[in-house]
Amino acid sequence: MYSIFILGAGFSKPAGIPLGSELFKEVLKRAKDIDLYEHILKRDIEQFLEYYNKLNDLSITEEKINFEEFISYLDIEHYLALKGSDTWSSEGNRSQIVIRNLIAKTLFEKMSFMNEKDFSLYESFVENLDPGDIIITFNYDTIIEECFERKNKPYRLFLDRLSSVSHHDGIIDSTSEEVILLKMHGSIDWFDIEKYDASYSYFKQEEYFQLPKHTVFSNHSKFMPMKIINGPYFEDSLLNRIYRVENLEKYFEKNNFVTESPLILSPSFNKVVYLNPLKEFWYSFYSAGSLNQNVVIIGFSLPKHDDYVKQPLFALIDNFQNYDPEISTLRKSKLKVVDYRRNDNEIQEFKDRYPFVTWDNAECYFDGFDKKAIEIIFEK
């Protein structure tokens, strides 16, 4: 009976990965350093401030902007094509693409500063995982993947390993010995080929064919893009569009930060409208938790900009805590929760974000993700 782990920003915090408000400051700093602020971001920030201040009868400045509210503003602008013919591309307007690239670059560089002591914490976590365990992460970084590879532990980035596929269904490969890592909001090393394929089809109709320009997909030998799925799989799955790349350092050196970006869902109240290529990860989630021995939440405070997660997370925890399948070999543990909270008020604030949890049937650790947390998580 496998375990389910829900990972949020607090899981990656010990590695030096910045949280939301810190991340926006990093993005603005980097944009100014490479001259993308004046040419692209500044105008959208000024328009947002005018809108926000008039709407709320305030006079906040750039330094007081809430990152998630600003991104939400950009998402609505792009999704509804409010700029009309100035709508930049199907992947987003220029500010959105710049921000995604700078988020990815920030996380990639923060990871490059990790030392062996930093990795040892995450390797301890990975070593304790069993085949069939499911990690549901809302983080963009690749710390977990790197630890899997450092420890030679098999894993996959999609839900079901199939032994064969027909037009209508597939047969589950019951011999698979992999941990399942589902990155619900994308990853800094994932790229969606849809726009490139659309351009390729268009250019193929022209009298003189030319390959579309794309930092990753036009430079296959440099980045070696590989589908995140492998083996037999459904042809109509949107996951077929998603490729994982190597040499991210070369990508950030080569990319102009405006034409394309990694597939990450920026922190926004409206991210669900961009969820489509990753929506499959939520498939059949209403049954999650019913037959699991352990459910663990690490560093995920269910922030307001992820309110859409409440509905599936309610199902998971309700099934886990309140449904008894009456299987003699299944003994469920208490729900385990790890987060960083400094006092009783902060602990209560955290619990208030999870009103559907039966806290009497939960084991909580509020000193953050550390070695002690790992002992508690994997205690038999």
C-alpha cells in the first residue's frame, strides 16, 4: 500500500529556494540587470498599479505589489486577448514569458549553489521512498529528480506505466518498480512543443520551407529534448507535447527570454486556465487516499492563489482519514504534516487553511523540513 506525499515551497526552502515574495524581488532585479525591465515589464507594472490603485482606492508602489495578484492580472489580459493583435503568443504575452524565464533561471542558479550537506537532506527523503509511492509537488525546481538520479532510484514523471495500449484503453504494467513524481505546476526543465509544431505545419505549406526558430526544439543536439513520458502511452494525451531538456545553463545563455519559456504555471489566482497540458495529473483524484497507508503534506500551506487545489485535496484527506476499506492488511497511519511555524498563532493560521482536516487524527511537526521531519514522516 503506497504513500502519497504533497510537496510545497517549504519542502525546497532548506535548499535556499526562495518563496513567493522573495521570488518577485529576484525576478525584478534580474530583469533590470539584463535590460528587460525598461523595455517590457515596466509598462505592464505601471498599468497594473493604475488598475489596482483605482480599484482599491490606494496608492501602492512597485515595492508593495503582490506577486500573485500581478501575475493574475497578466493572465486575464492574455487569456482574454485584451491586447487584441498585440497578444504576443499562445504561450503568453511578453511579460509573462519573461517572468517565467526569470523564475526558472533564479531557481536553476539557486540549485547550483547547493552543497553535499544540502543534498543529503533530500537524498535521505528519496532513499526512504518505496516503489509505487506518489509525490505530488507544486514546486518548479528539479531537486527531487537530481536526488533520484544521484541515488540511481527509478522514477517516472507520469501517473501510469502501461505495458500496452489500444485505441480505447491501456493495460497497467504491474511489474513497474518506480516512484511516481507528478509536477502539477510544471518544471524549469520542461518545454511544450505545441507552438513549435504549429509553426512547423504552417511553414510546411509555404513555397519555401524553413524550420521554425525555437531555442530548444531548433537545437536538438544541444538540448536533447526527451518526452516526459516513455513506453506505450495514449496518442491523444497532451503529455506527449511536453519535453524535458538537458543543459539548462546553455538555454539561459542562448535564450532571449521573450520568445519561449519553460512550462511552469506562474504563481497566480488564475493558473487553472493554463493547466490544460498538465490536467491529466489530476485524473481520478477523487479516489486518492482511500487505499493509502500514509499521506504526508510537506511545506504546502494551501496558499490562496492555489485555492483550486482545495477540492482535490479535500477528497484525498477525507478519503484517507474517514474511509475504512475494511482490508485486514491495510493499517492507515495518522495524516502527517510538516511545515515551518514559529508560534501558536502561525500554527492556527496554517490549520485554518485546512478546515477539512481532522487534526486529532494528524501528527504535526512545525520546525520545517529537516532530518527530524524525515524520521517522523517515515516512522513505521
